[in-house]
Amino acid sequence: MSKERRLFSRDFKIKVVQAYDSGVSAVELSRQFEIHPNVIYNWSREYRKDPDNAFASSTHQSDIPEASERRIAELERMLGRLSLENDFLKKALTSAKDILSKGKPGSTKP
């Protein structure tokens, strides 16, 4: 079974990298924060390359709730539309059964 991918804030990543750079081992940090040591090494490498712009993609996580709300609204509209279609088809099926069971002249029933 795969675990769901966790998202970490820029501040959290910087905190972990600074702890690693101050001498705390990656293994100890990985146990403390339940992340793989390779993740800490990658974060550290990225932070050393460009500390000011490191983890810039993490700042876009604030857009996630807005996207989720839009998706929920879209799904609610779809649910309403499908419910209406379902009710219509149920009524049409009931009407068709009534018509066929009465055996009116001109019906296609043999």
C-alpha cells in the first residue's frame, strides 16, 4: 500500500535544513519528523544552491484550498444534474411500464 504524499511548508523545510546544518544527523531528523533521510539531503542541497529562492514551489500550496473548493462546487453541480436526470428517467420508465402493461391498441406488444 502506498502512503499519501505529504506536503511540507517552506518554513518547515528550512527549519529541518538548519537543524541538519547545525550538526543534527539526517537519521535523527528523519526519525523525529518521519521523513526519509534522502529527503533531508535533497532539501539541504536545494537550500545550499539558492537560500533565498529555495522551496519556492511550496508557497503555492495556499492555492490548494481554493482549487479544492472549486472542484467541490463543480462536483455538487454535477451531482444535482445527475439526480434530476435519474428522477426523470425513473418517471419515464414507470410511465412506459404502465403504457405497455395496459395493452392499448397500437402498442408494439405482440
